[in-house]
Amino acid sequence: MDENNVKVIVPKSGKCSWGKCIFCGYGKEEHPVNVQVLKAWLDRQLLDFSGDTLKVYCSGSFLDDNQFPPEFRRYLVEKCKEKGIKHLEIESRPEFITDEKLKEFEGLDLMIGIGLEVADNDALKRIAKGFTVEDYIKAANLIHEHGFKVKTYLLVNLPIPNARELFHKSVEFAKKYSDKIVIMNLLPHGRTPMLDMWARGDWKPLSRKEFEGWVKDYLDDPKIEVEFETFKFVPSIPPEKRVYLKGVGKEFVDHPWYNIWQDWFARIYEPPAGRDIALFVPCSYTKPYSRSKTHKLIDRAIKSSGKEKRVHKLVISSPGVIPFEFNDHYPFNAYDWDEKLETPEIMKFYIEKNAERIENYLRNHKNHYKYFVAYFRLEAESLEALKRACDKLGIELKLGYDPETYKKLVEEGEKKPLFRAELLNQLSETLKNLD
Ligand code: SF4
């Protein structure tokens, strides 16, 4: 497909009339409805466009008068004709697809996307889709009667019984009514029941590999598109559910928000390309970590090693393993663990839980890294957890400094040996000596 020939626009107007599908956060967004603003916005969008295909994605229904007043729809159709845009794609729920509305698009090659997700009424009820398979069929037939095309969206990995079997049945079903099918991976938006299901451990998103297993039979079908990620997904905890996680105890290690992120880091996240030196480091009291003295000193040591572009910093702390580029994301910027309050029992739990999390992370990402370096206090629980995970996976872990220097500094009464130039210089040397 010639990218210059296709324009994708995402007009923000009104609200999805339904807004209850359990995986969708877009449907809960609301924007002012203002025809003049929409028209001016469209003019700007199409100003330099000379292609022949326009795709309008709207999170809801382009054919819903409350979301997109008819005056704006007519304007868009006129604009398309004026600019030589022949192919138009829009999206709508079935209840808005009527004879009258379809007539508005005469003269254009129109394709309407319908989010069917799964072709089974019981499953549709479970995901709160708010329409039935029969509604979809009626709408699809009407679209075809008008000489237009149907695009059907299906979701993999829905939280329903026999999800995989129903998915394959849905693809076969959709083929009968669709000119195009888009199979999408289910990634839960912030304000959705699916995110809570993930937090409770009742459901989890698929990794890329798992997704590929679900869709492998359809890759050669010219009618079918598969999309692992339609947007750059990271777990997003809605602001109203964010709490400052201050405390020491199992609940401040094994917290659902931490667990969601740990699952995502281990199975779905991809470490940044080219960063093949995993440098495990402690957290800091100051959040985000990047503002702390600890991390500024470590960063200086990394810089002086000349390996700045190859080092991937990974913090180990009560939330688990945290790739440093997420240090200003919630909850990693909103917790506080006071080591002075630790008990032997909680230390044991911390080590076991984090050893398991590190192991999960490294099992999936160890091939990304060539070297594994640690810079913690010798007696740190995080170091113990890291050692256990590396031992289990047969990974060679290097300590960033000479333990004898560390012990000597401690004997001399140094309370913060990691801040000392002797150890920081050794860290820099350790990194410098990696080929
Ligand atoms: S999936 Fe579509 S119909 Fe459902 S809430 Fe989201 S925008 Fe609305």
C-alpha cells in the first residue's frame, strides 16, 4: 500500500453511545461536539493530502448523529468528492447503520468497520458488547445492499470460556459477511474491567509469541489483517486508582499494580535495541530515581566508562525489576519502602518474590543482553534475589566493584559505600572492560 495515498484521521467528537465494552477505554472519552470546529479541523487535516483513500477512526460510531452531526458527515463526503478521495473508511456500531445514513455516502467506495469482536451471543454478552450477532448480520447485509464494503474487527484472547475455539469460529463466520477482517490483540485500556481482571490474576494479555500462535492460520489470507499492537501499549493505572504505596510488608511487594507491570515487563516489553549490558542497580528514596544522588553518581560512572549507549539500567526494588526508562511511570514514582522497618520474615518474602520476578524477566530477555552487572550493597536483599535468579538460569553475574574494597570501606565506618568514588570508579572500569 502506498502510504502517501492513504490518510488516517481521528476526529475527537462526542462520545461512544455505548461505552461499556469491558476492554475499551476510548468509549468512555467525551469531547465537545462542535460542527464548525470539526469542519475546520478536517480542512486542516486534508490540506496537503492528494491521495485517494481516507480512513476515519473515531472510537464510537461515525454514523451516530449525537457523536457526529449529519451536517459534518455531509461536509466530509463533499470534501472527499472535491479532493478526489474515492475510498472512505469509517466505523460504526450496527444500530446506526441504516438505509438513510448509507445514502449519504453514495458515489464513494465506502467501507464500514464494525467491532464484532466475537461471533457468539453469549460471549458478546460477557464482554458487554451491547449488540447481537443478528444485529451485525443485518447491518452487514444492508451495507452490501448499498454496494459498500464491510470490515469486521475480531479480538483474540477474550475473557470467555472456549475463547480460542470461539475465535476460530468467529473468523470463519466473519469471512461470510466481510470484505476485510482485522484480528486484533486484546490489550486493556486504563479505565476498564479488563485491567482489574489482569490485576486479580483472572486474565492476562498475550505475548507477541502467543498472539502469533493464535493467528498463524490466517497470515496468508489476503482478506485478513492481524495486529499485535494498534497503539503503543503500556499498563496504565487510571489516576483515580493510584495510591501512594508507602509501607513495608507483603502487600507492598506483592501489590496488584506491581504485578501487572512485572508480568508486562517479563512477557511483552522489549528492552531497547543496542543496550546489551544489563546493569542492575538499587532504587532511591527520591522519586523518580533519575533525580536522586545515587542515580546521578551511577550515571556519571556509566558515562565515564564510554559504554553509555550500551548500558540498560534495571532497578531492583519492592515493585520488582524496573527498566529505568519507566522510572517516572506510576507506581514506580509513587512508593516508599523504609528498610529500617524490615523484619526477617518480610526480607525473606522480598527476596523470594523478587528472585521469581527477576527470573521471569531474564528468562524471556536474557538473549537480549551480553553482560549482566550488579551494583548493590553486598548485603542487599535485591542482590541476593538477583543472584538466585541468575544461578537458576545459568547467567554469569558480575559484581560492578571489588568486594574487598567494599568490605574495607564498611570496616572504616562508611554507611553509604555505593556513593564512594572508589566503588564508582571500579564500576566504570568494569563496564569499560566489557567488549
Ligand atoms: S469498543 Fe467501540 S462500541 Fe465498545 S465502548 Fe469502545 S468505542 Fe464504544
